[in-house]
Amino acid sequence: MATTEPDIQRTAGAAASDTLGELAADRALLGRTSTAERVADILRTRIAEGFFRPGERLSEENIGKALGVSRNTLREAFRLLTHERLLVHRLNRGVFVRMLAVQDVIDIYRTRQLVECAVLHDLGDPPYTLDLLDEAVGGGERSARERDWRGVSTANIHFHRELVALAGSARTDELMRSVLAELRLAFHVVADPQALHQPFLVRNRGILEALRSGDRTEAERLLAEYLADSRTTVVETYARVVAEER
């Protein structure tokens, strides 16, 4: 039997309802002192997780209702995320999750190279506090065994976030949180996340073990090679996707 347009609309409506129901569960994170910054934190996390996809229009009415916040609060959160280059406002059309250009991806990796390698270079003398880094590596390996490639991607982002956190700098943490969230926009449009992320699991483990042994110089070398190879893979893959969508 052919699928009719009303059937498609009902299916899309049910999917949207499920999505907004899941987002409504985040309302508890706002607490009593709901602020635009906290709303932005929730939306930033959801964008990074692929809950909202690149190119998707964000509905003020639906998201505001799901989170239980005013339109003004939500608009301020949108403004903050637009400043972070995660969202884009299109005149007379609304707010959309940003679709990166290839040059954006190149620039993100340039920033990562500068920041992440500098963190290891200036790390100081061992021993280092590696519990959260170890947890991120183990989480990626478990997700790979379960063939959860989205989970591998998330664990990989956590690994790099915890790597930067070794610097003990709130400013650097905030910078990388934004940079890595923006990078996920590129990951979400790639059709084969396994090929994109799996090869780097063993390299995460190698960096961790170098730090565990106290060899900061080796860890920095491994990280520099890792980021150079990752940039080549991601940029080439993303450029193909962008070309195919034109």
C-alpha cells in the first residue's frame, strides 16, 4: 500500500513529539533559577550529541514549552549559541543549527592543535591526574565493542575535553567546550562514523599510557600526529559530503 502524505505527516508529528518529550526531561536541569546561560548549556549539549542536526530549524514555541522557559530567555540562549557559531539566524526564517563550511573545519583543527598541544607541553612534572581521561578512553572502547559509533564519537570528545582540563584553566575549558561542540556539527553529517572514529581509539589509549608513564614529551608528539591525521581524514570526508549536497 502506498504511503500517503497524511501518513507521512502523522509519522513526522509523532517523531517530533518524542523528540520534544525527551527534551522536556532536561527541564529539571534548569532548577529554580532558570537563566539563558543554563538553557544555552542544555541546547549546546543536545546539539553536540546530534539531538538537533545541522541545518535543522529550532522552534521557539516547541523548545520553550519543552523546557518551560519564556520566549525572551530562549531567544537570549539562541543569541549566545549564535555567538559560539553553533546556531545561525536567517532573516524571516528563524534560527537554525549551523552547517559548517570546509574552511570552518580546517580552522577548528588549527585551534585544537594550538591549544591541546600547548596544554601537554606546559603540563609540568608527573604524576598527572588521569582518572577522567582513563574513563573517557574506556568509554570509547566499550562503545566500540557495542558498535555504538555515536557513543565512540561522544567518548572521543570527552577524551579531548579532559585532556585540556589537565591544564586546570577554566578559560581554556570554556574555549574547548565551544570548539569541540562546533566540531560535532561536522561529525553529524558524516555517513560512516565507524570509519571516522574507530581508528583513533587506540591512539587515545597511547596518549593516555604515555601520560601515565610520565612521558609528557611522547604524549605531545602522539597528540600532534593524531590531530594532523584526524584533520586530514575529517576535512576530506566532510568536503565530499558538502560537494555531494550541492
